[in-house]
Amino acid sequence: MTQAITIRVGDITQLHVDIIVNAANASLMGGGGVDGAIHRQGGPAILEACRKIRAETYPEGLPTGAAVLTSGGNLPARSVIHTVGPIFHQDPEPHKHLADCYANALNLAKETGGRSIAFPGISTGVYGFPKDQAAVIAITTIQNFLRDAPGSVSNVILCSFSEDDALILEKALAQSQNSSSAPAPSTT
């Protein structure tokens, strides 16, 4: 089975994939940006599932880097994985926590049989994570997962809101592919 990373510009709520990832806030009750769009398009089933998760599992809110699954409600995607990205200038370990978002979402997709998954730019909006750094973390984490879990998730989409954001992701993907195909440095 071929595994691929695809970069697209568009509205993540319109993608026909098994799972879309929500760049949620800790409350899981919706918010602005991607989070608000997913809750609006997905309808009340997503909010109700999030309320249940808060009541039964995370009464203090979803921790940064953790991931939980709900139905997709009215979305074309079957399910939504909610993950809370780090607030760049407040988080003591923003790079680690952003990688956790991607890794935990991919592992949850694998555990629940998701074959295709779409990610937004987690933490790159109001949470202030530098987009170039976030792109490298996303690409590296996804590539490591695909290498270490062959045959699980086969299609990963990085869905950008703008052409400029897509170009940043494309550059990070190209650099990672070039560095992985380069010969190892000589030690002689």
C-alpha cells in the first residue's frame, strides 16, 4: 500500500477523508478559525460528543498535545480528531507539544481504522507558532509515523488556508525528501 503526504489549499471541512483534525482549544467547545468552522459545519453532534468527553474524561480541558475522536457529524469526513496545539510564546516545550499533536492524532487514526486523514496548520494562527518551524515538525512527524506504521494510514493531507501556507509546507516537504535521499556524510 502506497503512503502519501499531499498538500492542498482549501476548506478542510469539505474534504472527503476518513478523519479531519481539529486544531481545538482545551475547552473542546468550539472557537474561532478551523475549530469554529468544524463545529459550525459538523453540527450539534460534534459539540455533544465534546461535552461528553469533557464530562467523562477531561473535566479540566484537553491537555496540549493530546487527541480525542468524535463523529464527523454533518461533515463529509467520518470522524474528527481534536487536538490542542501549543501557544508558542507561552508553552515551555512548544516544539515537542506540536509534534505530540501530530503523532497522537495519527496514532488515534490508526487505532480507529482511519486510512485517510487531513490536518490543518496546528498552532500557526492565533497560537503564534512560526509557520516554517511548524511545517518541518508536521512533515517530520508524519514521515516518521508512515515509516514506522506501514499499512495503517495511507493518505495524509496537509490542508492549507492559503497558497502562501501551502508553499511553506511544500518547501519543508521538498527539503525533507532531499535530505532523506542524500548520501550519508563520509566519516573518513
